[in-house]
Amino acid sequence: MRIKRALGSRKKRKKYLKAAKGYTGALSRRYSLAKQQYYRSGKYSYAGRKNKKRDYRKLWITRINAAARTQGMKYNELIHGLKLANVNINRKMLSELAINDPEGFNEYINIAKESLAQNVQ
């Protein structure tokens, strides 16, 4: 007795075609192209998740730098001063403080300035 694969094959093809629904042109209609694009899209989304972290960190640093420069301090001086003062605050929170609570951010600026001044002497 021979084995008929129609049901399994159709199920497998439907999985890829369903996933490729929003792709343009033949990529959403032809099985072989849809399957290739499905795997390629997986790679892009994996890389994109890594890039998103990189982009957010860049944004936070830019915001911190802009806020620090209004107080007459550079970003790298601020971070170095906070490290010397053993202040553990991440860039995301510093960025939020710079935007939403300028007085609180100024406290961190003062801490960094004091620790830098002590380190020079």
C-alpha cells in the first residue's frame, strides 16, 4: 500500500503561505519564494531586535548629553564623575530624569562635578 502525502504537504505549504501573507508580489503567493522569504524575514527580525537595543541606547546617550551640556558638562565627564562617586544609575533612567525631572538631573550633575573635583586634587 502506498503512502499518500496530500494532507501533510498542503498543511506544510499553508503554514508558510499564511506567514507570508503581507509580503509583496510573488513572495506571498508562490510557495518556494514564500518559504525562502519566511526564513530571510526571521533573520531580519532577529537582527532588528538587536538593533533596537542599540538605537535606544544611542537615543538615551544623546538626550543625556544634550541635558548635560545645558549645565556646562560633557556626557563623558558626567558618566565618569558618576562612576567615581559610585552612583549606579543606568542611561535609560538618566535620560528619563533629564526630560521629566531637570532638578533631579541637576543633582546628578552636581554629584559628578564634586567627584571629579575631588579626583583632580
